[in-house]
Amino acid sequence: MSAQTIACGPRLRLRAARRGNVLAVILAPLLIAGAFEGYRMATVMRHINEGRASLQRGEDVLETRRLDATAVELRLARDEFESAGTDFAVARSTMRRDPLLWLARHVPYVAHQANAALDLAEIGGEASVIGAAGVDAADEFAAIREERDGTLLEQSVEVLDRTGPSFNTIEERLSRVDAIRSGLGGGALVPPLSGAIDELDARREKVAGIVETYGDARQFLPVFLGFSAPRCYLVLAHNNAELLPTGGLVSVLGQMCLDRGRMTAFEFTDAVEFGLDWIRATSAYEAPPQPLDRYLLKGVTWNLSVSNWSPDFPTAAREAQRFYALGGGVQVDGVIGINVRTLERLLSVTGPVAVAEYGVTATTDNVFELTETYTRDPSEPEADRKEFVALLAREVLDRALHPEPGNWSRFIDLVQKLGDEKELLVYMNDPAQQGLAGDMGLSGEVGYAGGDFAMLVDSSVNGTKLNAVVEETVDMDVRLDTSGAAHTTVSIDYFNNLAPWEAGRDPALVKKLMLGGVYGDYVRLYVPPRSTIVDVRDEHGTVGTEEAGEELGLTVFGRFITIGRDERRRLSFDYVTPTVVDVQSGRDAIYRLTLRKQPGQRALPVTLRVGTPEGVRIATVSVNGTPAEPSDDALRFDLATDHVIEYSIERTGAQ
Amino acid sequence: MFRIAALLAIITTMILIASNASTAHAQYPPPDASLTVTASQTTATAGQQVTVSAVLRDADGDVLANQPCVARVASQPGTGASVSPTDITTDGNGVARTTLNVGTTPGTIQVEVVCGTIVGRVGVILGAAAQPPLSPIELPGTGSGPDTPSAGLSALLLLTAGAIALLAARRYARLGSGRRSRGAASGTAN
């Protein structure tokens, strides 16, 4: 080591020390600022996390307890939403005042992200208010429920009135959400934000749907329930064990009048007696639709019990009213359609109902057989065909109008389900009211709204109750061609599974209900307008079609088939549609298939296959808006409700 | 919650639900037999002959042999369609056959077979309606993602809040860890 080197050592150390001091002076504020920002960040995150947790807890209460929530539970939910609102407000405020975020909002690209984050926090605040308004509505409902003054029908308009302000708040806040959302624009966002916006859009539709339906109900119910003027309805009780297009054979008629929610008249009329009285009195003959005449009526006049030959409930309801008037029935304001499945579903909520006079208890499982057993044959002179069902109806009605605590939400779910499954149909003579019924999904209207379409309609035309035992599945094979047309085969497999049902039952009852055990079905298939039939086949080969025409804005093909006791049969329709693929400008081609459920029909198992021409392929599939993944190139589902299946189609090799 | 309104209206109707299962045959005559008429072709071309078969069964589903039936053209778009023979009898399998000459006029020809009081019918379509246009559709080459499922507004907000938290965390972490110019700005502002 040299002397010079030794002499330089202290200077170097001094220089290093000076540098260290300078660095310390520079870094110290940065570290302090960083620590401060870290603290602020932690504060923001804490509020956001707490807001999230509060929203979740509030939502849990509303989702799980819904209309059965107690006052204490609603108080808790309200506290949670208020707490969430506070947390989001603090988080927003902190972010707004943050200088770094302020700077970020002036930097290209980053600004869009930062503004989106703030906007979404703003939406979080609005959602807290929406949640609180939901609690307000539930509070009002709970208060009315506790009062127990009058039936549900009488209270309904009060419910609507008192929950109105809450829904107004929800609607107003939803508008604010929309305004904020529109400001977000369509620019690229980082995945967490873009994902949140996608979710927001989906939820926005859901909330908007709720608000819209509430608005419809608010207009519909006061008129329907006779709050504006007394209303009378013809109620058609269909027997879907003897299936006809809108739910089954009309077995019993009801006339129900409402005045300010109170039932001022409610009468059962046996449809058989009603029809016989009319025929005896007038000897009238109303020409029925040809297939109905050919296979069922065989020269007997068309009548109210089988007036529902059209699957379109408005059409069937108008026919029913016509026959009702011909038979001396009074003018009504509308028609309501229900069926056996409606009762089975209702009993699943009310629980078993005892009919003491008959020493039996009706349940979901046995109500069909009980009503058939205790509804006497009209040939028995002493029989009162309505007595059993009247007694049962009285008890079921009482329970329905006065639900047990804890059962309200189950009733709500049930009604929604009945509407979705077409087991409850409403037709109003007033066009405005009918429009509202349609908006609420209750009209049972059948028509064409574009794309591909199929509705299978079975009609029992051999006078049996065999729909209680006949099993049915549907295979649908669609091949799209380059013109966007669909070459489709719909195959229906039937199995007349009478033997297990018959075993152990009174032979007289079996004979009474099932006759010789032969199921006669006039099968119709409604498809897009201007479709052309190619072939109609059974399991042996071509059988031809009986009907190929246009109806309800659709093309319809018809064919009669019989299925003997314990027999399996297959009926297939081959047809070609016009162009049904929708090519959207700059986007995918969309193949959208609407499958309509027949009222009264069970949830038919459906297997659907869709093939594309060379050069294109299916990119995505959704069923009723939910992404779906075909298995073995097929979608399988039960047609419990109407289904909309959407395929997006792209070129082969597209990214 | 709002659905209670619909519920209230609808429940009114439930009274009658129980009443829908009565046995009622007076609206139509007691079912006795069935006749299923089929054609060997669903569609045909001008001048073709199509075999029409009718299967007659009793109420129990058993075939009815040696039963006299009458076949006729019930409706047609022109005048040239005809069946021959018109008087037919069911064989040991309960089947009676005739032949339809479809003629030349496009449209649907309905053939009806009557066995006693039992009637069946089938249609044969001559010159099927024009097929859809075959001009190719130009399919685009891009795809789009699936629709987003719905699960409640507040769930969205949870995601939203999560996204915000993530963003904030990232941004603050970056800014706080020493980008000099922004760090200086942060320091002066606070």
C-alpha cells in the first residue's frame, strides 16, 4: 500500500459520509411520504374492505330471509348498508383528495383507469342506498304483514303504495348508476375494472328488471283486483293428465269477482254439466277445428272443455269466453288458467292438507289420484262432482291467503315458478292490462320474434288421463347451412308407461281414467314462418304429415299418433327453415333458438345438437343468458320453462 | 320483494286449482277406436303415386281385421289427384291400403279414410314450397365472450370494491416506492 493511497483514505471516507448525508436528506422525505401514503392506502383499503363486508352481510340477510325477515334482522341489514355507504364515502373522499391519484387522473391511459376506479366507488355508494331502500320496502311489507288486517288480496294495493317510495328511490339511484356508467365510456380498462364493469352491466339489468316489473305490477294489480272497479274473471281449471294445448282438458269453470281485493263472488261450475246444459238447451253445433273433430269430438259440437285447441292462451281464452257466453255465462273481464301441477306445487308449500269429510290428506304426491277418485262419474246420479275439490280448495285457499310465518318467501318463489313454467296464465280483455300481463310473463302468448323457434304441442285426443304416465323426450338436431337456414329434425320419443301406475290400483279406477290404455296424441310442431316440411317419420319410416300451414305467425306441422299400453314410439319431423342465423355487423353471427314450453306439460328432457357448415364453428353457447358447455356436442336440459339458446358462430381459425 | 304483488293477484286463482281433475267424458263421445292414416311419402313430385295406409285399432289398441273402409281425396289444390281403390278392407294386421295419384297441381292433397264412424287423414305435399334462398351468408371471423351471469348487485359491488382496492394498492405501492418525480409531488402536496 503506498503513502498516497494511505493519505487519500480519510478524504474518501469524508466524501462518502457527505454522500450518505445527502442521500439521507433526499430519502427521508420520500420515506416519510411513502409511509404516509402507505397509511392512506391502508385506510382506503380498510374502508373498502369493510364496505364490501357490510354489503355482503346486508345482502345475505335480504337474500336468505327476504320477506320472512324479522324486524331485528332488517335492522341489522339496514345498519350494514348504512355502514357500507359510509365506508365507500370515506374511501371515495380519500381517493379524491389524494394528490397522487389527482396526478394520475391527468396522465393519459392512467387517467381513464383512475376515473373508472373512482366512478365504481361512487356506484358502490349508490348500491348501498339501493340496498337500504330494499330494506325500507321489506320493513313496510313486514309492518303490513304484522297488521294481519284482511287477506293478502285486500292488502296488496297497500303493499304497493307503501313500498312505492322505496322503489322510487331504487329507480332514482339506478338512474344515477346509469349516468355514472355512461361516463365510464368504452375505453380499455385493466382487467379488475373491466370485469367489474361487465358485472355491473349484468346486475344493472337485473335491478332494472325488478324495478320494471314492480312498475308493471303497480299498474296491473289495482285494476286486476277491482280497486278501480269491480272485476269478474272466468277461471279455467285444466286437467293436464289429459293434456290439451294450454294446459289440459277444461274440467271445472270458476267465476270469480273481486271488489277492492275482496272476493264478492266465487262459484264452481262443472264443465261437463255446463256443456251439457248448453247442448240440451240449444242443440247448438259449433264446428270444431278439423283434427279435434276427427279424433276426439267425432261429430259432437266444439265446446268449452276443449275450447283451448290453440296453444296461444289469448286465443284460447277468447274462445272460452265465447263458449261461456253461449252457455249463459256472464260477461267477464278476463280469463285465468291453472292446472293440476299448479295445485301440486302449491301443496308443496302449504304442506299436506286434510279433508276431514273424506278422511284423507292431500299431498303433492297423491292429489291427482285423490281428486280423480273422489270426483264421481257424472253417470252416478247422487254424485256431487265438486264436493271434494271444493272442500280441498277451501283449505288450500285459506293457507295461501294466510301464509305461516317463514313461508312468505316460499310462496313468492312458487308464484314466480308457476309463471315461468306456464302453469298460471292470465288473459285480460283490456288491451293495456293484457300488455302488462304479457310484460309480467303471464299471458301465455305464442308468436314469432325472429331467429329459430320450436314449440311442441301435444293434445290428448283419446279421452284418457294417460299424460299422467306417458313419458316423453325430445331430440333436436339442427344443421345450419351456408345460407343461414336450419335443416332440423325434431324427434319425440314416447313411452306409455302405464304398467307401474296400474299395479296395485283399483281396476275400476284404472279403467275409468285410462280406458284401454291407448294414448292418442295429435302432435303439432310450431316452427319459424315459411318453414317447409321434408318428411314426417315414425320408428318404421315415413308416415306423412296431416297438417302443414301457417298459424300464429308460425308454420305448424301436425300428425296423429297412438301409443299403446307399455309401447315405445318415435315421431320425427324433418323440416327446413328460412334464414334464421343473424349476422351482426362487425360481430359474430348469432344462431338463436327459442324453445317454448307447452302449459301443463312436464319438463321434457331435451337433447339439442347444432352443426355448422364447413369454414365456421361455434364459438360460445349460452342458455337463457348463462354460458353453457355442450357435452358430446350436445346440450341437455329439461324444458321446465321457455329456453333461449344462443350460439355465436365464427370462422374456423379465428382468434 | 316486488313479486309479492304478482303473488297476491295470482293466489286468487289458486282456489280453483284443486278442481281441475274431474273425469269428464260428456264433452266428447266415449272413445271407441282409432284410425291412423299414413303415406309412404311426405312430399311428392307431379304424377307420382303414393301408397296410403290406414291402421284400425279398437279402444284397447288391438287391430281390427276385415273392416270395410272408404278412402277419398278430401281436399286438393287442383282436380287431378285421386285415390284408387276407394273401397278398401283392413287385412289381418288391421291395415287397409290404397294408392294416391297426386296429379300435377302443386299443393297439399289430403286423403281421408273412413272406417265406420272412425276417420283418419294424411296429407301429401306436391312440389314442396320453395326452399330458402341459398346465397351464402358472410360470417365474421371474430368471437365474443359469454354473457355474464347475474348474482346480485351487491356481489358486483364486492368485485368493484375489490378492483378498486387492487388498483389503489398497486398505484400507491408504485408511487410510494420511489418514482422520483411523483414521489416529490406527493411530498409537496402533503
